[in-house]
Amino acid sequence: MDMKTIVQFNISQEDGTYTADGINVPIVTEGATFEELQENIRDAVALYFEGSDPSSLGFIAAPSILTNFEVSRPLYAGRA
């Protein structure tokens, strides 16, 4: 079995709140600022792996965290 090396999140912003939805982990967290969200993601990932062997969850011992920020349509609509 191939071990995952990255924990992935999609990030969106709505009504002044940033939300991170795990793509390959069952984690959802949010923050009032992007900096707060980053800290919350780190904490949530640490809690997800706490007390577990990462390999039992399909991950290497110390996976990286990758985030993708979704740009909402009104921010880019009408731009060439």
C-alpha cells in the first residue's frame, strides 16, 4: 500500500470566515483570519494523528500539509 505524504485541504472564505475542508482526511476547521486558520489546521492535524500510528491511517510518519485556496467567482469575474 502506498503511503500518503501530504494532508490536503481546500480553503474557502465566506462572510469573513476562512474554512479548511480536508480532501484526504475527515477534518474541517475554520478561522477568522488566514493566520488563525493555519494554526487551527496544524492543531486539527495533530489531533487527528494523536495516539495513532500514521501508517494505520495511510500516511507516512510526518506528512506535509498542503492547502488550496478557492477564489470565489465575484473576485475574478469580468477579468481578462
